[in-house]
Amino acid sequence: MSNEEVKETWQRFWRQNKDKEVSLDGMSRAILTELIKNGGGLKGKRILEAGCGRGIISVETAALGAEVYLLDIAADALEIAKNCFASKNQPAAFIHGDILALPFEESSFDVVWNAGVLEHFEGGFRQKAIDGMARILKPGGIFMTFNPSEKAVFYKIGKKAAEKKGTWPYGPEFPVESLKEGCEAAGLAVIKEYPVCFRENLSYLSYVSKHLRSIVKLALLPFPDNFLIKIFGGYLLVTIGVKQER
């Protein structure tokens, strides 16, 4: 998928979804938990969400005392994010920009992160995005990214069904098996990479059949998420890296 295709996809998506309710859902809470756990304490940190969408997670990091910057390629997404921050009286800087050409100086941020962004790029475009985020991290800074996993069985089944029907709304996606190699090429030492968010897998079965989703959801209800992730994969792969000292 080219950069122009990514841009067009998300400009269209946010135009069509700008009136939807903004709320912190279960997956967003899980991502926030991972940010807090792995961010080395967010208070006073300069943090960039590179590809922010609605900004519903970043507003929570601002409430914890982070100095928050949000960048998105879609102007409509930034407007939603601005409204989200205003509704909670939280400050932030909003930048209309491209993750492949980040408009920040080298070593500008303590934490750079995103969720549901890098899977829309493949090959050299994905590496360019990682290189850019690594460039603007301070030495010792934390890089975190959350992307649909190659091992997420139910997500991939639903995605394939939706693509066949022509109802997939997110443009081309390339689920991630690992970002370790790409991170290391950018000067980031990967300290952790692991799956989270099993239950979000199941929502994608709606693209096959809502009845099927309900049956599978009910059948798997008694089992703990950790067990199910081992069998069926978590929806998101979390990759955490640290920018190495020169």
C-alpha cells in the first residue's frame, strides 16, 4: 500500500466516522495499561502518538501528567482528538502530518508510540516509519507500537471474509509477525514483544456472521485469556524498544 493510498483511506475513514461517540473501550484500556506499565512513568514525559486517530488514549496520558503531542495524516481525526482533549480540559499539541516525514527534531521525545498504524505499511514504507520514530526519540527513550498480529486467528478469518465481500473498511492491512528486525535496524533494542487483547479477535467474526461470532464467544467464555492467546493468538502484537545510546 502506497503512502497516498494510506492517506486517502484514513481521510475517508475519519470523514465517515467523525460523529461516532468517543469513549475508552476495552482495547483502549488495555493499551493504556501497557503504556503506563512500560513507559517508565509518564508524568513529565514528552510523548508523541504518531497516528493518533481519536486521541482517546493520549488524553488519559495527559491526565497522568505527560506532555502530549498528537500527529495524524487525517485532519478530521485531529478535530475529533481536539474535541476529546477539550472535553477533559487537557492540553496537547496537534500536528497535521505524515508518519513518513515526521516534522520534529532528532531526539525530541521520551516516548513515541502508536496503535493500529504500522500494519498499513509494508516493506520499505514500514521501515521508513520505524526509522523516523527512532530518529526523534531521545537516547534511552521508549518506542511502543501495537499492531494486529499475524497469529490472530479470528481477526484474520474475519478480515479475509470482509475483503472477499468488499466490506473491509480499513484499507490493506499486513498483520505483523515481528518488528524486532526492523526496530534493530533503526537503532532500537527490542526489550519485549508479546500478544495482548484476545477478546477483540472475536469481533472480526462479525464479518463472517454475527451468529458465528456469538457462538464462538459463548464457547470460549469459560477459558482464561492467557490460555486462548496461546491457542488462537492475541489481536495485538505489542513491540517495545529502547533507543540505544550512541
